[in-house]
Amino acid sequence: MSKEITPIVVIAYNRPKSLSRILKSISQAKYNTEDIPLIISIDYSDKNKDVLQIANDFNWSYGEKIINYNPKNLGLRKHVLQCGDIALKYGSVILLEDDLYVSPNFYQFTEQSLAFCNDKANIGGISLYNHKYNVHKGVNFNPIEDGYDNWYFQFASSWGQAWTKEQWINFREWYETKGILKAKDSIPDNVTSWSEKSWLKYFIVFLIEKNKYFLYPKIALSTNFSDTGTHAEYDSTSYQVPLLVAKDKKYNFSTIKESTGVYNSFYENINISKYLNIAETDLTVNLNDYKINTKTKFLLTTRQLNFKIISSFGRSLKPIEMNIINKIEGNEIFLYNLDETAINKFTDNKVKEIYYNLKIISFENVKTLFFAQIKTKIFKYFSK
């Protein structure tokens, strides 16, 4: 039986410049075969004939080029779900929205990661993108470096992703049972509050409810231009990440059990409890200060609260959980026993926290950003 070939699906709508850019990056990548289907799926608009023309004119040298032009507008969520269904035909699929840019190694990474996770039920999908930013808190983020080429995140990717047929079927069967998502303590508010145009929030909740994770690369195979579109009011470089430029690489993947870098949907490392010798069910980890309700006996947080302090740690090493793992002395991270109240005296360390998250920011840059923010707020106020 011949090996199934994973198709590349590019999702487009009304951004001709974006489509040209991603198609160029795809054409420059490394492939070991010339029978890879490239499917360009374009959602209908009465103003995107130039997008269709770019798709028609593009020369694909590594297999069949297929253009799907939807006869009516689906909207982003239905369009992505329709494209994900392509995995049912081919056995797997790579999805790339048009404002992305891919590494020369993206297809090789995807092939290796798909093969690795094929028999692992706790992996719900594969990301080509690598998050460097905590979208809940607006601060920098990096997973623990444990020597492997991957880490795990209970947060689906929309900026370059792949699924096996089985992974996609599992999600689709769950999705068909869901209506409008409701807020829950186990789900970040930032996720459930997203627009109903978002397919991503459904996949994130699926991962949470089914205790599955996305496999993420340590070095990104896709990056995001955040061009103006359905979910972006203006172009931004905020989500650009370093992109692997190698054309050949043999990846060393960890299983979830082997990995030290496993994070829940709140960007919290799930392995912290074992370093504190506390049962996972008795501990809430809230190092990012984003969880609202705590129903466990113990709480690990940077918040200053009037409960009995069991242990305290400094906040110097990065990522933040390394301070707990290495027992760094200090009074910036606290392990509380919530069953016992206490009067605690703290010193304000907000400035140090800002520098911890931003590293260095000059006075001139502070001044420039301050006036830019004021200008933006005034413009939005008078535009209402």
C-alpha cells in the first residue's frame, strides 16, 4: 500500500498580497516528493477576483494544484472546518491561513510529527507556529528547554497546523454535540469571549475537556504577519516569531510523559506540583495571575494575599516555573494554604515585575509608546 501524501491547504479570502507571500514561501520549501496536493481554498466575496487570479497564476511544481472557490460566503469558522475535513480524504492535512509565512523545513517537520503522534491518543493536533507570547496576560512566554525539539500546550494552533484523520474525526464528533460555549473555571475567559466566528476556541475547549494537547515545535515552522483581516483591525508584528531556516532536520520528539514542558490552556506548567511535593488535585498554579476561582487547598501565585505562606520564591529565572523547580529564594512567588488566613506584609514590586516580563525598555521608548497609546485611545473615542 502506498504512503498517504499530506496535502497543503491554503485558506484565503480577500488579501491578495498575503496570498502571494505565503505561496512564495511554500514554493521555496524543501520537499522529497513531487506528488503533494496544494489546495487553495478561497471563500466567496464579490471583491476578491484578484485573489482567485493569483491562485490560478501560481505555478506549483511538486504535485497537483487544486483551487476551491466557494460559491457562497462561509465565514472563517465554517471555511476552516471545511478545509479540516480534507483530512478525511487524504489521511492528514496541513492548514495555512494566507497571512502566514513558512519555514523551508515546514513540510519535513509536519511529516515527522504526524508519524510520531499517529498512535498517541493524548495528542490532538500539531502546530507549526511556536507561541512566544501569553495572549491572556500580554507578556512574553517561553516553555522550559528540556532538550527535545517539541513541547506540549493545551491550546490549539491557528497559525499553521496539521492533523491526522483520526485527530480531526475526534474533534468533529465532539464539535457536533456543542452549541454556544459557556464560561467555565477550567477555560480561560479570554477564550470563551472570542467571537463566534472563531473555530479555534472550540478546538481549545475540546482539548481541555478531552485532556489532549497540541504538539508544538521549539523553533517555529510558521510565523504570522497578522495582516488586516477578519480577526485583525490593523497589520502587526506582535506575533512574529523566529523561523527555522534549515531545509533538513531530524527531529527528536518527546512524549507528553517524557516532556518537562507541558502547559495547560492558562500557560501554566502542569508538572509543578511534583516539585512542591503536593498532590496535583490539591494545588492551583496561578503564576500568570489569570485564574479567577481557586477551589484547592493550596495556591501557587505571584499575588499578595492574606493566607498562610507555606513557601516563597524569587522571580528571577525564566521561564517563571524554573524559580520553583530550583527553589530560588525570594518573596515574589508564594505558596499559600488557603485553609488558614494570616496577615502578611508585602513590599510593592510592580516595577520589577514589568522589567521581568519586558527585560529592558528605555525612557525614550516609554515616552513614544505612551503618546502613541494616548493618540490611539483618543482616535477610538471620537470614532465611536
